[in-house]
Amino acid sequence: MADSMVQHKQCWMGMAIQTGVGVAASAPTVLFPISEEAAMGYKPNYSFFQYADAKMSGPRGYWSGGEWSEGSLSLPLVPGMLADAGGSGGMNGTITVNDAIADIGMWAFARTHTGATSANYGQGLFASVFRYTFHAQEVFQDVKVTSGKIGVSFGQRAMLDLNLLGLRKPATVTTMDRDSVTLAETAVETAPYTFAGASLTLGATGAAVADIVTNDHSLDFDNMCAGADESGSLSGAAYPRYLPNNELAQWTATFNRHYLNATYYAYFLAGTEGQYTLTLVSGATTAIISFPRLVYTDSPLVIPASGFLGQDGISFQALASVVGDTYAWTITES
């Protein structure tokens, strides 16, 4: 292939849900809406060593401490993306691959839940991530979403950030030009959610009300995946054999609020538990992200040198119910 400069518009990434670990998809089915920097790369994790041998040659040998791939995506949150996110706790949805934009949300949030005695019960899904950069056409196999966040701020699109971990080095794929691959392109053909369609309901448990003076909401999730080195074993291969989720996702969040009253500062001081609902609307589609029980972990009150008083960095931890089986979070879209 002749040397040539590559424009960003020539590049693209997509994915396909796998039927299981070790079973790479043959082709991408969903196109990622990439409008921010996207990164995915191989990590050989080399370690180097040398001997005291009266020679000034420095390190002589090295080995791989385990190989895998890591990446990150920042995607606009597009209507339809959360339709199969798994409902409450990711455990109350149907795991059905649609080869559509909903597969992105299912990959990020949903958990397998058919048969409580199954070894895969409560596990996240593996996907094959495909990347086309003209000079390199690759597939990263056995990729899970390990963590990420949903961000909503004034003047901005709602964003979904994903951190990825794959159990293999990338493999070369042929015939990946856009004319030879059939992809669901809804993600780039549909207007994303924006701040103008966002509304908040906050407050003490059972007494939440609409709050119109907050901003910069960052809803952070950790899918509680074991680390690649933690799940590695002596299997005759340099890569881990599996990447288990230890438990359901844990969520924390931060937001800023104009100091129009001391409500949330008082909740923090008193240890008052609360609840939180973020609603996003675009056209006829509505996404709802809710935390039915939470505790405020910080509520800073700092006097600035100028300007008006605000509370930057109010934060909380989402909690499951003490009694019963109410999960700590729910994501729905209709």
C-alpha cells in the first residue's frame, strides 16, 4: 500500500456483540458515532532485565508480563442507544443482539440474568471492536466495557464515555472499507440528546422535586471487572482467559449547583438519604437514568474571591435497598 496521509474522515470504528468469550465476530454491525478522540491499542506490558556481567551493555532480555488491549471512546448519547441497557441494575432487560444502536448500551450496561445458577449470571457482554485507519484494518476481540460516565452540561451534548479492555492483541481484517461492510448507521444519522432536553429531579427520599439550578452532571460507573492481570492464569498463553465482572455496576456522581439555598448542604451534614432522576428528551424519545437511593458524600461550600456563591462538586454514592431487591440504578429509554 502506497504511503499517504490519512484524513480523520477516512477512519471509522464499529462493534458487534460476541456470542461468548473467545468467539470473535466476523464483521462489525454497529457504527460508533465518533466525534471526539477515540483510542484503542495493544499493550504488550514488557518487562526488561539485565545482569551484573562486567559488560556495560545495559538490559539484554525482556518478556511480556501479559498482553491485552485497552481503549476509550467518547460518544454523543444518541436516542436509541440506551434502549437495551438492561433496566434496573442492568438485570431486567432482554439480552437480544439487534445489530443496531441499542447494542452499544447493552454492551455497556446490561448483564446476563437467565438462570441464577449459570456461571455467566450477572456477567457483562463481550464485543469485537473494529477499527479502520486506512493503513491498518483491525479487530480487537473479547472487549468489555470496564467503566465510564454519562455527562450532561449546559451548552453541550449529552456524552457517553467508555473505558475498554480486550483480552487479545488486534488481528488484521480484510475488506473493511465502508463500501464492503454493512453497518447500522443510526448513531450518526440521529441528532443526539443535548442539555436543552435535560431535566432533574432531586431531593430527600420520597420528597424529590424538580431542580433547575444545577449543572455539570457526571454520572460515573464502574462495571467491577477484574483486572487483566488479576484474571490471568498459567494457560500456556500470554493473554488472560476471561474477564469476569465481580458484581453489578457501582455508580457515583458529581454535579454543581447555584447556592440559592442550603438544601443539599443540609442533607450532607445530616446524612439525609436522597434520590436522583435525570431525564433526557429528544423528539419522541425519552431516556431516564435514576438512582432511587443515595447518600451525599460531599457538598463543598467555598467562599470565592469574586462572583456569586456556588457549590461545585456535590457528590453522592448510589445504593441498593436495605430491604428487598431494589437495585442501585435504573436506565430506561422509550
